[in-house]
Amino acid sequence: MKNVFLNFTPHKIALNDGRSFEPVGSAPIRVSAEFGEIINDICSQNFGEITGLPEPKLGVILIVSGLVLTAAKKMGRTDCVAPATGHPETIRNEKGHIVSVPCFVD
């Protein structure tokens, strides 16, 4: 059985092989954050709960941000991946913006 990828980021994800994944209709999956008092232009940041993360489904892989992936892995989730934006085969345009990635990371 081949996995189905669902994109829960707010933008289209393109792979170098030409496949692309449009965002699903619902809101992106996010990780909540709390911020401490600003002192000398610096504040602390602590990450909390994941919002919008659906229950796992057999054969469905969720494309999420790297931050969400890290939080999901801490929860024991194995159905999330993030675009491999740091991979040396990532393709960028003349302004340095990512055009496509070679794969996902888990």
C-alpha cells in the first residue's frame, strides 16, 4: 500500500521530482508558544501543545513544519514528516527562496 501525503503547512510543497502537495483545506497544524517578559529586546519562548493535529490514519503521512515535526515526535507520533529544506539538493531561486526539496525528513 502506498502512503498518501497530506500537506498541513500553509503553502504548497514541491518535490524535485515534480510532485507537489497543496495545503489541505483546514488550518495548518501549529505548536502553541508562550513568551516571557521582554528585557533588553530579548524574551524567552516556550513551546506547548500542538493544535490541529488529526488522529493517525493508516497509510496517511502528514506534511508539517519542522517545529511541528519535533513536537509530534516527542509525543510518539510516527506519521509526520517535514520538507528537507536543509538538504544539499534543495532547489532555490535567484532570491534564495526554496522552490523544491528532494524529500521529506522524519
